[in-house]
Amino acid sequence: MLRYSLVLHMEEPLYLAACYDDTGSGICTTKSVEDACSWVMYETASKVARHITEILKVDVSIRQAAI
């Protein structure tokens, strides 16, 4: 089954590890793809990517997660 993870394009690319609230204070990132969270549905990953982009003002891409 395919899963999708998010990459935040900051000074160095970081994977999204968690997203807990709407203010941005509950957003955690990681350098390790193994620690990244992922979603089964592309639509859900896309919704979270838009949210992260709005809150943190960074570009976010959706990648197929390695399982």
C-alpha cells in the first residue's frame, strides 16, 4: 500500500514528524525519513501540506513514503 510523507523545504529539507494544532506550535520535523509521519490517502497529505505551508510559510512537497 502506498503512503505519503511531507518534505518541508527550509534551509535544509526536513520531513514532517508530527502536526498537532493549528498554530504551528505542535509541528515537529525530522531529518530522518524513518521518523516521518505518513498518510495512506494523498488527499489527506495534501490537506496537511497546505496547512503547513500557510502556518510556516514554507514550500512543502508530498513524497511517496518508503515502507
